[in-house]
Amino acid sequence: MTTNIENFNNLDEPDEDLIEGIFPTIPTKVSVPRREFKPWHKPRKHLIRVHQWQAEINNLVREINFDGRPLRYISLPGDDFLDVRTVYELCESNDLRLRFLGFNDTALVDSENTLADPAFNEMVSLPLVDEKSTLAPDKFENLYLAQSMASKYLDDTGPFDILNLDLCKSFSNPRQRRASALPPPTTYDAVLSLIRRQTLQRTEPWLFFLTTRCAPNDVDRDDILKFWDCIEDNMSKYHEFEEHFAQFVNGKSRDELIIPVANNNPQRQSFTNTYCVGLGKWLLQTSQSGNPKWKVIMLRSYHYQVHSPYNMLSIAFRFERITIPPYDTTGLSKLSEPNTDNHFQEVESAINLIRATSELQDADHILRVNQTLRDEMILEQGELLHKAGYSQDQYIDWLGNHGLL
Amino acid sequence: MSDSDALAESELVTKLMAGEVVDTILQTDQRVISRITDGIYRQPSSALRELVANAYDADATRVIIQTDAPRFSEIRIRDNGVGMGAEALIHVIHSIGGSTKRTQLGKTFGTTNSQNPNLSPKGRKLIGKIGIGLFSVAQLTRQFRIITKQAEESYRLVADVILYTYSDEYLEQIGSEDDGKFQAGTVQLWQVPADDIDGHGTEVVIRDILPRIREQLRSKGRWDLVQSSENDGEHKVHPPIFHVGKVDLETGETLVESAYFPWENDDSPEERFRKLVDAVLDRFEPGRLPRNPRLDLIFDNYFQTIWNLSLSIPLSYIDKHPFDVDKSDGIKILQISNSTSGQASEVNLQNNQTVRDTLNLRAPEILPNDSFSVLIDGIELFRPQPFLRMPRTTQAVPFPIMAVGEYREEFSDYAITLSGGGLEFEAYLVWTHVVAPIENRGVLIRIHDASGTLFDPNFLQYQGGEGTRSAQTTAEIFVLKGLESALNIDRESFNYAHPHFQIIAKWLHSAMRQLYNRQKMLQREYREERRQQAYHAELSDVEQKGAEILSRAYEQFGTSSSSIGFVIDGMLEDGEVEPDAIVVEIKTNTNQDPIQIQRKKFLMKILAAYSLLDLLSADDIQNLYNDIEAIFD
């Protein structure tokens, strides 16, 4: 048998598999960004940091017996970690250690994190910051899957005393729908997933701060309709709630309340209020669906103007586990019934949502009418920004340029 | 080559060709050192080891490593060391391999001790030497970020480093004839204001990890094999028992295999490492052929990386330092003789005295009030050398034997260019029934308590045979002075020709001989003792049983039947025999087992007790005994 010499010339061309994963990606020089002042550097945001976040966390801290464990805090700290710095201040004054978990997916997107890296280094170098504090290079939304890397970070560091979801966009961002595609995970998925873990792993109360845009064009139409369903369901069940709500919205109908309206339309406030009660009701309903059950209490909350009034909400919720001691309804036992305060009535929590929403404070207005408070917030915000590496003088200039002095 | 070098070389050529004898010096080319930036290490753990060593040299007391396992999209290593000022940072970048450590520059930049540049600012003996440790990250990535801060400074320095791939071809293309300098990459530096004035330390952030390294960290090869063996159904490859999980390679966002840890989620960092070591020890399967635990079967690459890192860096031992062994640990202690023909002597520890106290040992020379610890992904690292808890046996010597020694020599009779300077080391060698895991078999050499070489199972080319015993030996040599110049620049191998290395090897081989001689002696003693114990136990068993049977026979037939006595080798046994007793003569020889004789005697006694001998003459009885003996023997 002769060897066909041509076969030797017929060898396969080397394919891409051979070099796959061999060459590194071409490193790119990062640009060192200038520090620019952003809307969340305005004094009203600081009012929320101090009067809502710090105040409510302080209340919680007084209640919980930490017994040497750190305060556990989860947030989206951005590049400056202003929220973490604020919580750290509080930990310092309470002699508490802080463990934070930040979600920041920028690193995965552009490999840069040019400002966040040194800021993170500064935060974890602080004496009261717990060693398990970390920055997950993941989207918060990825918490929706128990098997995600985001969830792994959560499991490694939680459960948490505080979730601070300080969104630039909306909690209920309008979504594109394609019939064939699996919808991408949403913040609802992530929050529910986190609530589930908290429900199973915690017995102590915890706080959820949410900052979200809430203009009609920032809210998915389906979402507001579902929120409405939550409200309507409660109205059909509880006459008391129905009365309170009707009174709160001056008897307006669903269509009047959630109709998409223009920026300058006075209906804007109704939409925001309905969104706020609906969102609270969704959280309440969700927390009631499992076991053990939790109640959701809306705490001091704010709205403020981004482009137009009522566009932004900073809401605080407190989650409290419901424990009802066993009691005897037959009368066989002489033990008296447990304190009636322990008898949780969902309707009471739902009515609280209406009351708290009716008490939403206008952060812009508060600072406009209270010069002393405004000066205090400007000073403190300037100091906080200075800690994050900004110039206080430039900050004052920036405020002046934006008519905020 | 610079102009001046070229001129010098041409002069040398001229002189040489003119028949002159020329003297010159050996010189090195900077390009050699530049290659370091291309990565000279083999394992990802090397990079971590070098960065931790840098932290140690910078007087850090704590190092935190976060790896983003099992995705490994970014790795952060941060310490609370002294950090670097602008001058030191720029020097590090501009002078790879020209570390400020061990030079006067170190004093200027505050990276070394103000009195002695071989020490860290607070006086630790430095691990790093020529300043290439930082570039060990070239093993992992082509791009990394350094963030560093010194105490009392109101800023952090940030350096973004991009490394080029070294290419001789590229150098030829650009015609780098050169001043010997090779641009290894680019660096962008900037300053960030800092509010934490007291804060200090350095962080290295590694992203864009090279695909091959990421696959290695993810144990991709192993998992692929597991997968393919499942598909073809033939030679089954088992997944690692404990692993960090598998991430979906497409998205990198979800796990396709959950981690399996040997600990619970709420275990403390210390408890986690302890359970990691326990997981290895628990895998020991005793039996005729005991299965010794093997790390590569138990763990994925991630856990092996952690294990190897823990062996390499200055850390506390998981149980105790071998020199802190005391009487309560139940270990036989020997002291090694420094004479190559000497023998080890036994050390009797007094109560509450450790080996360290008794023999005045110093390693690991920790400064007063100093500490150093490392946390990786929430796991507190310890040195995984659980020699006290390795499996023991009742068959051979049932306790470990630890031989301890020290060597200190200045070699003042020799020029430093020959001797390489003074050499001091302390060492222990533990012989134990089973070294677990297998990877801890061998000798590990630490210089200033750090090592890049792991356990060498060949014991620096030990030629003394003793394969079984050397496989039952785990040893560490703590070099306190010298040997550093014998360490190759990757710190993962030694220059065997260096005099310090050769002395250590000779010392070790002598120590092994001494240990094994003593172990053999103990083994013989132990075997003899056991044999004696077994014999006495059996004899007493036979006597007890015989007495019981006899007593039953007497109960049944009464004691009136004829009694029997024995004359053994002409001597009347037990001194006294009843006057009418039958006397049986027994002649013993060396081959006869005394237990057998005892059995035969009982047999005769029982026959007598049953009155079966009554009708026989004395001679017949003697013949009967002789016949019984013939059958038994």
C-alpha cells in the first residue's frame, strides 16, 4: 500500500479553538475622571441621609441587641460611598462595627471603577468597618436567582439590618416586552428574593430605604395597575381601609389616579401618592404571604423634585416579624389572651401606609423655608463630600450656580 | 549595552587579541530582569504568596484577600502595612527588580528599617528582596491597580499598570539596541484625597484575569474531565469532594454548581480553616493498605491554592508550632547531633516545658507584640501542618517521633564570596505513621518564616533509601540567617550549588539517618515489648482456662483420682509432689513453645482428673505423654 502524499497536505487549518482564551484582551488605559457634582450632592439629599436614614437607623440600633455583631448594611454605594460614610458616622457614635455589602457592576462593564476603588479602599480601612465588607461586581437585580453570584455575596455577608436601595432610575422602570424573550430580572425580583431570605434568617426588625423616580413615565403601566389591584383588593376586604383611601384621594377613581399625566399636571401628586401606597401595599401583601409573617410599617418619607415636583420618592419601611403567643379560644385555660397589640391586623398596617403617604414631606420645601436647616445641610453635605475627595469651595460655587444657596 | 560598556568591550578585545591577560567583571543585562514582568511563576497561588509577602515586609498585621470565587472576575488583596509614598511608588515602578528593600533607598523611602535595610520599618526580617513580588501579578493579568496610603497623609496614590507581553521578536523589530532598558509596560498615576488620615496600607486590584488563569482557578480542566467521563461512561473521574462551585461561563453571573464547603455558613473564619484541615484528616481510610488523603482528590484548585498559600506565608500553625510541643502531646522528642556520624539523643521534657524552652529555639522569631494574619474570602488562614493529629497506629511505633536540631555557623574562616556569609537554622523532622495529606510529606524550607517551595518529598535528593520511612516524614527547616542568595528569583526553587543549600541538605540527610536509626530501635523495642506482652497474655489465658477445666473435672470426679507431677529437665516442678503422684518427665529444647508445654501438662492433668490414668503403669503414662508430645510437635 502506498501512502497518499496528498493527505499530508490536506491537514486541517488550525482553528480558532487552539488560540481561544490564550491571548489576553488588550489592556486599555483608563481615563481618570474629574470629580463632578451630581444631583445627589444637593443638600436635600443630605436632609434625607440625616433625617431619614440616620434617624431611623438610630431608632433601630437602640432596639437591637447587637451583642458584638456588626450593623449589616446593603446598598448601591456608587463611586463616592456617601451613604456608607453616613451610616459609618452613626456607627462611630454608637460604637458599633459596620459590615456593608455594596453592589456595583461598573467593574464588569468597563473594568474601571476608577473612583470607586480608592473610595472602597478608604471605607474598608476605617477602624470600625468589618472585614467581611465587600463590593460585589454584580447587578442588584441578579439577586433574583438563588444561584447567582449576587446571591452568593448576600449569603456570605447577610442577613441585613438595612437595605438601602438608592436608585437613580425607577423601581418600576418601564420595560420592553418581547413575546419570545424571557423578561430580564427586575428590582421586584431582587427585592422579593432579599425579603424571602430576611424572612427566614431574621427575627429582629429591619429597614428598607427606597429612593426611586415615580413620575408616570418612569413607572411601567402594568406595575401601577398591579399596585392598584393590591389597593383595590384591600378596599374590597376592609371597609375601613376603603374609607381611608377614598378620603385620602378625595374620592377619585382608579383612572383619575393613575392616568399618565403631563409634568405640570396637578394630578401628579395623586399619581405619586397612589404609587407610594400601592408599593407599600405590595410589600405588605408579599410579607404576609409567607411564614413567618412580617408586617411592614412606612416610616417618615420624602418626595422631591427632579425636573418637576413629586418625581422622586425617598421612602422608608420597617419590617417587623409578627409573633403571636398561643392562646386558648375555648376557655379551658385560665390564661388570659395575649396583649391585643400583638394581634396583627393587616388592615392597620395598610391604613398606616395611607397615613404615612399623606404625611410625605417635601424635601425641597423644607429647605426652602428653613434657612438654618438649609445652611446646616449645606455645611454637612460639603463636609461629607470633602470626605469623599471633593472640594468644599467648589461645592459652594456649584450650589451657587444652581441657585441652591 | 551602553556606549561606555561598548568602549570598554572594544578595549578588552584589543588587549586580548594583543596577547594580554585581561581582567574584567561579569555584568547582567536589564532585559533579563524585564522578563519578570512577563510572569515567571507557575501557579496563581504564587502571585498571592508574593503579594502577601510584600504586605508582611510592609509591616502589615492583617491582609484581606477577596477573590470573587468561583467567578474570579476580580481579585483584591489589601493590607494595613505602611503603604508607599510617591517616591517609593514611582521607584517601584521605574526599577523592577531594583527594590528599595535592603538598600539605603529603603531607609529614605521609609520602606525599610531606619537602622538596618534588611529589616522592615518595625524590625521584621524581610522576605522580599529584589522588588519583583508586585510583578507576580503578571501571572494573573496584564493590567492591575495599586492603591496605597501612608499614615498621616491626606491622600491615596493610585497606579494603573499595563504590562506588555515580552517578545524578543518585538525587540528586534523595534531595534532595541539599547541601553539595556526594556519598556515593560505603562503606568498611570494619580492622587485621590483621603479623609482617613490615620489609615495606611496598600491594595492591589486585579481585573481582566487572563483566561487561562481564570480557568485554572475555576478548576475547569477537572470539571471538563468529570463531565466527559460521565458522558463516555468509562473511566470515571470524580469531582473534587470540596469545591467552591462552578460559574456559568457564558454569563459569569450564575452558579451552575453550588459550592460544597466542609463548614457551615455561620462558622467563624478560624473554624472554617480548622474544618478544612479536618476534612483532609477525616479522609484517612485505615486498613491493610491505608489510603492517605490527597489534596488534589479532595479539593478543587481553589482550595488547593488556599492550602498552598497557607503553607507559604508567615502564619500561626493550625494546632501549635512544632517547637511548642510539650509533654502532654505524647510525642517522643529527639535532639539531632550536628556531627554527621552522631546519633540523636532523647529529650525528656519536664512538665510545663516546651521543646522550645528546653532546647532554646527561636523560630519563628516573632517580634514582641507583633502579629500577622491573612483572611481570604472569609477564611482565616493557618499553617496546615496538623502533625499532632495525623493518623497513628498500634501496629508500629504508636506515637510520632520528632527530631529537633539547630545549626549556627559564621564560617569566619572563609571569605564571604565563598561561604555566602553565616548560616543559622532550626529544624524539626516528624516521623509519624501516616503523613496526611500526602502533600505534607517531605521537607519545607522557610527563610524568615516564608517559603515558596512547599514540601519537597525527595528531601533535597536524599539518597539513604528508607522509602517507607521518608514517606512517613514531614519536616520544616526554619532558616534564620543565610540561604537567601541560594533562592532563585521566583522563590520557588533553590540553586543547589550554593554552599548554604549544600550544608542544609547534608545536615538534613544526617538528621534523617539519626531519626530513622532511632525509629528503628524504638520499633524493635516496641515489637519485642509487644511480643512479650502477647506471650504473657496467652500463657495466662492457657493457665486460666486449664485451671477452670481442671476445677470442673475435680468437681465431677472428686480429687481422689491420682495426682500428677512433672519433672522438667530433671527438676521437679513446683518443688513439691504428693507421695503417690504420677511423675511425668519432660525434656525441653529451645524449639518448644512453653505455652504448648503448659497445654500438654494440662492435658495430662485432665486425663488424671478423669481417672483415665489410674490403670496405667508409670512407664505407660510416660509413653502416653511422649506420644502426645510427638503428635503436638
